Amino acid sequence: MKTDFGVNLKKLMGQLDMTQVELANKTGMTPAAVSQILNNIREPSVSTVVRILMVIPVKFEKLVTKIYD
């Protein structure tokens, strides 16, 4: 099941002025993996979500729930 994870993560990163490379470096992912997640090409694993939440301190629900503009 596809979620809005990538879209939401991209919006949150924008609010923090965080680049894909910065997120990759802080989470141990490759920039390519971050790009795939942000573009909803692939869903992150549970361990990846945990690493992202350690860098971007938001509730899990905010990453997987549709954010309306």
C-alpha cells in the first residue's frame, strides 16, 4: 500500500531547509535511496523510518498521513 510518506517527508525537509544529501548523511542512507523515497519510488523499511524520525523529530503519523495544502 502506497502512503504519502515521500511527499510528507519532502515537505518537512523543506520546512527545515534540509537537503537530500544532508538527510542521507544523517541517516546513513545513500542520496539515491533518499531520492527514491521522496519520489515514492520505494517505501522505506521500518528501520529507515526510525532513523529518519531520529533526524526529523515529528510523529510517525505526520509522515504517513495525507497532508492537505
